[in-house]
Amino acid sequence: MSTRPPNNSTGPLDHLSMRYLRQVLDMAHPADEPYVLNAVESRVIRRIKLITLTIAALLGIVGVLLFYWPQNTWPELFSTTTVSFLGSTYELPLITILYSLLLVYLEVNLLLAINLWGVKSIMEICQFPRAHDAQYERHLQSLANAASEKSQGIVRFGTDPYMTAPRWGLTIFFLLNTVKAALSTLALKLVVKQSIGQYALHPVTNLAGMPVYALWNTWASWQTLHEAQVRVMAPITIREFVHELHEEWGKNDQFRPLILEALHYVSILKRQHNYAHLMLTETLLDRFALAIDQPLTGNFTEKVLQAPLSVRRSLERLIVFGVLVDGKLSWLEKTRLRELRKKGILTYSASAIQQIGADYNQGRGLWV
């Protein structure tokens, strides 16, 4: 039997995922690959993402309206406050500042609520984590610990709605996103005023922030849902791939020493803050009985060129899988793949790798 989700209270937004779960929870365990979304799962998840992104965009638009509409309707309520400091007198918009902080607090918490609903729905539809999974507790803990992780300066977030872990990582993520939206709006206002000059109407320049906030909220929500989907699909995808690799090359003395060299070359070993890369590294270390502290020569490309063609093709599969399993291709990864292609080690074209990654992100599996 599939794992039932905890007995949470549900609201009207849970209808999509719960309707799907009613159809599958009492069925036998599906025979297809658990890390590949079927047509129904893909359709329901697309609807959930559309609802989440639409509400996030509307929150940005409504937030701008709620900020300017009361000030234009009741300007006397937002009058400046006289403040004396060190013998000098200042006129400060303290009421406006407090009101804006209240709106930011409400918007961030509403964004948290709708995005955590989206994450919870994706987890429920994918029936993750599964009780029969040997890494069940690890998956839960990794989701709870994610708030303290950092990747390229972006605060990562805990997204498990079934646990009582703090959500500070995700809160800071949305708070920083709101700051970026505010700065972008300010820059847009300056551009509009410079372009139109004295003909620029004050209400028009104020409302120009609506699409800016909508776009930033949509981007942040997309990042959240994408991260959640990768965290759901990556563990079993990695386990199946490493199992297949070990069955073929587990005892090969030409392949095993080059595994960590390959991971180091594309900087996977250096990105232990990345959830998917950390899990891939640990799974390879465990299955192939490798030591993380073994010395690396740094001559990976030279060693690969000296290896048999079959070993080179399997290392190529490992590299392509490793750079794609976290759901994105960094600039450094693209550069390293380009270098391998120039040296004749990599046979996959750039477009082929992009297509494999797109299929993986759309839930069709990571087939290398």
C-alpha cells in the first residue's frame, strides 16, 4: 500500500491533490518508475503550480494597491511625524513606514502559506516520502535542515509542511525577494520619470510597481516549487542510477578510482550544500566503498583518455547525470562540459544535455 499523508486539516485549495489521492491510495503500489510522473500526476501538478503562481502574482498586485490606495484616499492619516534629534527637527513618514512593514509582513506570510500548500500538494501527489523507502527519515530531516543551507548566496529553505521545523529560511527567502521587488520598482520609477519627465503622472508611476511585484513573487514561488519537486524526485532517481552503475562497474579497478575525480572535475564534490549533489556523492561513496579523503590527482581528463572506451562512456554518463540531477545547469558546469566536449571525452551535444535536463524537470525521469 502507498503511504498515506498525515491527518492534516484540508481546505478548498487541497481539493486537487486530495481528489487524486483518493484514486491511488487504496490501489496496489504502481509498477512504473516512482521517479517518473505519469500523465495524471503531471496534469495535477501543473494545475497546482498554476494556482500557486497566479495567487503569488495577485498578492504582488494587491500589495501595491493596498499601499497606495489608502494614502491617496485618506492622506491625512499618513501625515509626517515631527521628530527632534540632537537639536534638529525632522519630518518623518513614520505612519507610512509602519504601514508598509505591516503589508510586507502580511504578504510574506501569505506567500509562505500558498507556497507551502503547493509543496505539500506535490509531496502528496508523488506520495513522498514513502514509508518503505530506506532513506525515509533522512529525507524528512534533509527537508527540515534545508533552512540552514546556502547555495551561491541564496538562502535555502525547509519545505516539509508535515513537520514543526522553523520556516525561517523560506521566510528570509521571500523577505529578500520583496526587497528586490522594492528596489526594482524604485529603479523603474526613475526610468519612467527620466523618460516622460514632467508629464509623468504620480499615480501612474506608483502603480508601475504592480507588474514588478507580480513578476518577483512568481519567480520566488517558481523557485520554491521547483526545489520541492527536485527534492522529491532526486533521491530515488539517484538510488536507481547508482545501483545500475554499481551492477556494471562495482568491481572494475579502472572505473572506481575515477569516480571521485569525475565529481571533483565538475565541482560536485565542492557543492555539498546542494541537496542532490550531497546525496549523489554519499550514495556513490557507500555503494562503491570509496573514501572521501582519498588523494585526487587533478589529471582527470588525461586519465579518462587513457581508459577503455566503455569506461569513458560510463564516466560520461556519470558526469551528465551529476550536473543535471539538481535540476539546473550552472555556468561552471556548462564550462566544464564544453571543455570535455572539445577534448573528445563528451559525446553529448549541448542541446541534447539541455533536453535531458528539461525532461527531468518536467517529471519524465533522468535518462542518461
